[in-house]
Amino acid sequence: METYKTDEEQIEAVKQWWKENGIPIVVGLVIGLSAIFGWRGWQAYQQQQAEAASDIYQTMVNSIRNKNDESARDAARQLLDNYESTTYAIYAALNLAKLDVENGDFTGARKQLEYAGQNAPTRELRLLADVRLARVLLEQEELDAALKLLGSKDFGKLSAIAEELKGDILSRQGNTDAARKAYNTALAMTTPGSNAHELLSLKLESVSAPVN
């Protein structure tokens, strides 16, 4: 602002400047403050949602541990219905699927695992859902669908389980050569002497050609 000769001129200049620029400044401040408090409000809401979902999830875990299926299912449904944007909803679906499998309800388990596989926020959870879904499809005798689901993905830490499952599917299809290959791959990923290693050895033996 230029130098004025009198206080009156300075005051008048300030009034004129405020008249020209005051409204945009006020509007900008209002918008800025609204954005700040709106973001803080959203963060607080998200935190509240996460805490509430965590409490319900813990209830579900405790109910499963205590073999209280009804309470576990009720908690899982709360997570799926009211907290579907949280990872807890995915864990709820995985646990519901486990309960369904234990009760022989493979259709229900399939529904939950398909949901988990489509909505899981991380690759690891999606792969876990895929492996479990493939096992359910095997039980439903949908062998081609199960094998297609496993495909040639890199299952990371679940690779041994996925390869063993491929072997189970291929063996069920009568493709012993491919089943043998899958079992051998899985066997190489397990620790000698472990239960998993011993079980795979038995499965491999079951599809091996007899020695003449």
C-alpha cells in the first residue's frame, strides 16, 4: 500500500481496499475453516467406526473361542451390515464361512468367501479368500471352477497350501501326472518332519505310479 500523507487518507484507503477485497477473503476463510473442521469431523467419525467395529469383532472372536456360534454369527452380521467399509467386515465374512463349512453349509460359505475375495482391501486377504473358496468348490465338485480360481497366481505365504489344493483337485479329476507335480511343488515348500510334509508325502504316494 502506498504512503499516505494523513491518517485520514490511510483510513480511507483501508476502507476502500476492504470494500474491494473483504468479501472474497471472508468467503475464503469460511471455506477453509469448513474444510478443516469437516475433515477433522470425518476423521473422528472414522475413528469411532473403527473402535466400535473392533469391539464387535472381539465379541465375535470370543464367541467363536467359546463355541457360541449364535453369538458369533450375530456379531459377524453386525460387522457386515453396519461396518462394511472396515477390514473387520472381511474378517467377519471369513469367520462366517468357517462356521458354515463346519456345519456343512458350503453354499453359505461360498457366498461369504466370494464377498471377501471381491472386497478385501489387501492382496493377502484376497488370496486367503480364494484358497478357501477353491476348497469349498472342491467339496461342491466344481473342480474346473476351483482349478481356474487358483490358476497360476503367486500365493506368497499360501503357495504350499494352494499347490496342495491343486493336487487334490487334479487327483479328483483323475489327472495323476499333474497332481503329482503339484504335490511335489508343495512338498518342496514344507518343512521335513512337519505334519504338512508327512500328509503331502502320503498324498504324493497315492498318485504315484506303482514300481514294477
